[in-house]
Amino acid sequence: MNFYFFLFLKLFTIYLCFLTKSVDSSDDEYRLLKDLREGYDPMERPVSDHMKPVNVKLRLILQQLVDVDEKNQVITLVVWTQYTWSDYKMKWSPDEYGNITTLQIPYGTLWKPDILLFNSANEHFDSSFPVNMVVSSDGSVLFAPPGIMQFSCSLSMTWFPYDEQVCYLKFGSWTYGKKLDLQIDDADLPDGHKMDLQYYVPNGEFDLISTPAFRKSTTFLDETYVELYFHMHLKRRTMYYGLNWIIPSILISLSNILGFTMPVECGEKVTLQITNFLSIMVFLAMVSEVAPPTSESIPIIAAFFSFAIVILGVSICVSLITVNIFYRHPKMHRMGDWTRYIFLEWLPWILLMSRPDHVFRKPKREKKKEEDEESNTGKVEIMELLSEQQNQNPRPRLLVNSQIVMDSTIPFLEEVIGYLKVFKAKLDDDEEEEEEILNWRFMAMVIDRFSLFLFTGLIFGTTFVIFAACPNLLSADQIIETAHVP
């Protein structure tokens, strides 16, 4: 059994050898590669004169904006970095090599510029994938490695979610200095864009407004280095935040205002306001998850939620005070003159409130006091006249029998009159107590009405001021000019 197996394996090997010999290889390409490798050193700069720099053109082909991490200040992109330069040792005549015009040479075989992304935030720093280099017969070399780039960017969250971010990718040679002349390859690109966007996939969170680029020369250790800055002007799309954050929070604030229209004795009034307060706290926690933990700036939406929390918290305190006033009793609390003047006369007149059997007019406290004193003086004078008349006109003389009957019933009538006076005093006290209770309850209604207008103005006012403070949308050029370039 083993003999047949080894025999079969030997025959199969012989068959593969004959099959391999029958395949024709490209002699022209083999000769070309052999001739190009002869005397070539990948560490040598591809210039015939060592005093001249190597001209390298860089073109960024942006494929996708993957993520904008505001918390860590990092942006992730899928980019193809396309380098082109000329190598004088990579020239040949296509007629001599079977009309071959291009060759694909593996990475590491030819000289490559040491161009890196200076503000990279990747753990491996250079995350590009090594691919073959494409060499043409005229000596031009094309090297376009794709990669997922992560670079740091100072993301300002002040106007979040109505913010615009300007970030840049800084490319340059790490060691060559003036021996390498780096240029921007912007051929056939539209105005305002120095990145190639023909393969760009639009992002759902940000709009890419423009991608300008600048070339800058810097000096480091008496050596001149050329750096390329590719800017990205990003504008956040606000529909998601408007529908899921801002509009619900405004509706919650408005429902809190409507709580002041509910009766004071309604127990759900305070419950509604506390629920709204906790809901806004949830929205503020969502903003805290997105915003970076820094004290340099506060997002405008966080300021909006903070003001809403303060307003809702104060409204809860006012509602508790209103409930306390509503259930006050005259035997426990006496309403002062100033309290009566402000909450039962002045504020109802301003707030255009109505009360049965009472007409609110512009209060004048001094005139009212004079009228009360005059009425009290008139009452005293009338009582004095009645007493004098009673002393001057004694009871008339009646008949003897009538006098006897009258004298005998006087104690009983006096007792009845005494009971009637006590009963009348009790009715007057009850009526006065009921009037005071109604005054306390009406005072609670006045505070509710005043709070309704006050907190409505505060909520709409703060909302308008906060969102009106957002700067006007600038053009891409203005934004880029104000961007910080080190």
C-alpha cells in the first residue's frame, strides 16, 4: 500500500515539473528587472546631482471620515496618500523590452521618502499599508499606500451642536530637510479643495465644507524643512441634536410652565415639575458624555440645559411655597398689611386678575388709610349720638299692666339678646375667618399667575439669548484664516 502511494506521489511530482516547464515566462520583463536592479541602492536619493533636492508631490485622496472623537480630540480618516517623484535610474526604452511601459516593484526595493503625518495619534504612528510601487519608463514613481489615519485636533465644543471645526493634517519629511522638496499635487481639483474627493463617502454627522492646503517652510536645528498642511473645514449637522435633544427639552420646559396653570391643591403639580427636572438632568448627562472633560469652554447646549435646570429647580421651590400659602389658616398665620397690599391689590391689578365681588384698581395706600379712618370716625360719632339720644329720651310711660309685663320679661329678653349677640359675633368671626382663608388662597393664585408669566419669560428669554449668541456662519476662507497653524 505504501509502495503505490509513493509511486503515485513521484509520478505527480514529475507531472508538475513538466507542467512548469511548459509555461513561458516573460524574458523581457526579467531582463528589465535585472537591468534596473544592477547598481541600484534603495538608500541612495534618486538624483543625479546630490546638491539638488528630490521633488516629491503629495496628493491626499480622502475616502471616508470615520469618526470625530470630541472627548479624546482625535479624528479618524480613511486616506490614500499618493506620492510621485522621478528616479533617474528607473528609466528605460520600451522598444528594447517588449514595449513594457510600467512595472510593479515591491515595497522596500526602491528609495522612498520618509514623509510622515506629524500630528498622528495612531499607536503605530504610521498606519499606512505597504503596497507595490508603480514605475514608468520615463522614471516617474507612483507610491499610493492606503491607510486609516488617526490624528489629533483641537476640537472646540463651545458652540456644540452648532459648531464648525477646522483641523489639519501636517505632513513632512522626518530627516531629509532641504534635500527633499515637498509639493502639493492639486492638479484637476475644484476650487476650495486640495484633497481629492472623487471616492469620498459623505459622513452622516459632519459636512465637509472645504479642504484647503498650505505649504510652509520651517527651520529646525539649522535645517530647513518643508511641511504641508491639509485643512478640513467640518460643519456639524444639527438635525439629530435638534430632534432628539433641543426640541424635547423645550417641550419639557413648556410643560413645566403649564404646571402653574394647574390648581394649587392638585398634588400632581409638584410631581410634574420634579419629573421635568429629572428629565433635563438626563439630557445634561448625555451632553457630558460627548463633551471633553475640560474647563476651558462650556458647550452652549450644556449652558442651555444648565439654565433650564436652574429655572426648573426654582419653579419647584416656588410651587412648594405656593402650596404652603394655599393651606395657611388665619388662626396660625396673620396676613400683614404689606402682604395684603402687594398680593391682594397691587399684583392682581398688574396681572389683570379678577375676583368675584371685587374690582381691582390701581391701589393708593395712603388714600385708603384716610378713608378707613374717616369711616371709623363716622361710626364712633354715630354710636355717641345714639347713646346720647337714649339717655335724653327715657323709656315712655305705659300703662300699669303693660309696665308690669314689660318689667317681668326684661330679664328674659336681655338673655335672648345676649345669645343673639354671641351668635352674631360667632357668625362674624366665621365670616372673617373664611374671608382670610380665601385671601390666603387667592394670594396663592396670584403667585401662580405671576410665576407663570415670570418663568415663561425666563425660559423663552434664555433660549433666545443662548442660541442667538451662536456666531454667524462664516465662509470657508474666513474660517481657515482664523484657524491656528503652529
